[in-house]
Amino acid sequence: MKQFLIKFLWAFFWLFFGLMIAHTNNITDTTQIVMIMMASLLIADGFKLVVRKIASHALV
């Protein structure tokens, strides 16, 4: 349950971050807002994957 909550909060934070990007750029189209929110989440997950790979190779 704790791991699910952490993953949920991670996703919520990055989706909210994407919403703030859309808001500061005065984007009002719903489709564009959702695309920016999903893109920010995908970029964050990709960054997290890269950091984990680098960390695992650094430990070996």
C-alpha cells in the first residue's frame, strides 16, 4: 500500500506540474493541456529510469 501511495503521489505531482506549465503559457484547449500533463509525466518517468540505471551501474 505504501509503494502505491508513493507512485500515486509521484504521478500526481508531475501531472500537476504539467498543468502549471499549461496554465503559465495560457493554454486553454483541454486536449493540449492533457498532452502537456502526460508529456511531463513521461519525461519525469524517463528521467527517473535514467537515474536508476546510472546509479545501478555506479554501484557495480
